[in-house]
Amino acid sequence: EIVMTQSPATLSVSPGERATLSCRVSQNVGGNLAWYQQKLGQAPRLLIYDASTRATGVPARFSGSGSGREFTLTISSLQSEDFAVYFCQQYNNWPPYTFGQGTKLEIK
Amino acid sequence: EVQLVESGGGLIQPGGSLRLSCVVSGFSVRNNYMSWVRQAPGKGLEWVSLIYSGGSTYYADSVKGRFIISRDVSKNTVYFEMNSLRAEDTAVYYCASPRPGWFDPWGQGVLVTVSS
């Protein structure tokens, strides 16, 4: 099973600043990685798929990069609605699909 | 409009059974992969089951032999039969559609609590 490791567990950033979230994968998954945003009490929302493609309706301040085993989600200028938990997920070798443990993005 | 609506959750004793339903609108479960993903309280996401468009099914090791995913194409509904429930199965269960890799859309989730 492919193991996903996200860092940091918690990231404190001020509104308007840039946030950089990391996802490291135990095996090469090429570009087969997605990112999700989850707000408290809500279902996850797809942000990025194929490592760098924004899902429909996702603002341009969200960008994904990386390939192989190292991936990054960048939020260029944090808005109040962006403070949430973010998960990465691989779909190169499935089943099982595997998720990272999440990064909580909180207001500094 | 694409929508997934789960139901059937609740409080159940250890060893008991429960069936979740996911009613889909906006696309056909016959032609799409469907999955269940769960999230224990305060924890991350765990994929637990998949049904292919052709009807083949797959399970995470944690639920294999206890849970069964199925679908009724006439009702455009996916089911999740959960048997021999354990405390560690306590979670919010989400119905979601892999495309076929990333999950989109998701239902709102249904809480299953296994406790005596």
C-alpha cells in the first residue's frame, strides 16, 4: 500500500500571505495525485487533480505542483475562507486509494 | 444538478448490522465507479470500498469480509451493507464517485456510531 505523508500537520499563516503544503509519497505515483479541502462539518471538496489541474470553480490562487514522490499545494494569498484541512490522495495504484493524514491551515 | 445523498446511519451496538444508501442524481451509477470513504472522528480520510461500472467490487482490508457494496441501477442508488460492526468502524461515511482516480462529487456524509 502506498503511504502518503503530509507536512506540516498544522500551518499557521496570516491572511494575505502564501501557504505551502507538502505531500510526500512512499512510491512513485507519476502525476496521479489530487488535493482536497475540508471545512469543519463538511464533505471534502476536490481542488486539484492530476497534480496540477484545478477542478471546476476552484480559484486561481490554488495551485498544485510536483510529480513522482513529492507534491506541493500552494495558496498564493490566503483568504478567510481558505482556513481548513487539506488532504492529498494518490490514484496511481488502486485499490486501495490512499490519503494523507491532512494539514490543518489555521489563522496566525 | 449532480447530487449524492446518503442515509441510513445511526447508533448501533457492536456486532450489529446497518445498511447505508446513497441516492445519486445527475449521473448514472451504471456507467460510473462509486465508492465509500469514511472518516473517524477527528481523523483523516480512509477509502473503504469501490464498485466498478461493470459491477466488480473491492474493499479495504479493514472491512473485507464484513461489508458489502452493491447498487440498484433502476433506483440509481448505491448501498453499503455493514455487518459485524466494531467500535473502530465509528465514522462519517461518504459516498463519492472516483473519476476514476480523484473523488468528485461527494455526498454530505452520514454518521455511524458503534457503541454499547
